[in-house]
Amino acid sequence: MPRAVQPDLNNTYLWCDACRRSYRHEDVPDGICQVCGQQTREMGKFSAIIRGLMSNEMAASPLETRHRQLVRLIWTANGMGEQYFRVLAPDMPYNRFEAKVTELLCQGAEDGWVRFVIPPAPRPEESAYKLEFDDESRFIAELEALAGTQPIEKQA
């Protein structure tokens, strides 16, 4: 019986083909990209460095990444992310669902039907950070489409 080959964590990185970013193994222990939620693949250290340099101009800026992280933190506050996931039961892992909803909300903010309320200075109260919808029914429809669920018929 052949023995499973263990990755050499000192000489390999994890690479996300979608974002064109590399990660150290300890930065993504589940192998899922922190930016887009896609599965990463193992790659030699040298290859990852070269690919990273070649795609540097395509990579998300640290500010864009932090902005997405803040959006994620706002919509998942108080366990809301897990609640949406349990109710919709999408056919995907939670971290991919979280990344897709974060992208949906960012696009909704870009389109103007989602607003994030952020205080002018950091606050310890989570309630100072809010998510508001101008079109709540659109969010529900988009969320159902993202999760691949059918809308629930209204009872008369």
C-alpha cells in the first residue's frame, strides 16, 4: 500500500487561482481562500512567488480586503451568518456561503439597495455597525438564488 505523501509546509504555499494570491499553510488551515472563498491548491514556494509577482497588479489591495472583511463582520454579527446558512441549507460549505453573501452585499451596496452604517471612529459596541436594505425583498430573492433554494410560498 503506497504511503500518503505529506506536503512540505516549508517549501510550499497555497495558491488561489480565482484571486491569484498565495497563502502560507497556517494562514488558511482549511485551504479556502480568505478573499473569495474558493479552494486553494498547493504549489511550490518559488512558483507561488513568481505567480504572485506576475499578478501583483491584479491582486486586491489590502484596503479592499479589509473592507470586505468589515462587511463580512457586520452581516455575520450575532451569529446571523450561521442562521442564514441553517435556514437556507445551501449545497456548499459555510465559508464559501459566507464569501458569496459578502460579495452579494458588496454588489448591493454598489448598486444602491444595501447600505452599511459605520461610525466615524471605531466603537466597541457592535450595534454601531449596521446593515440596512432599501429593497429587502431583493435581498431575500438574491439570497435564495445564491443558495439555490426556491422561494417559500406565502400563506393566505
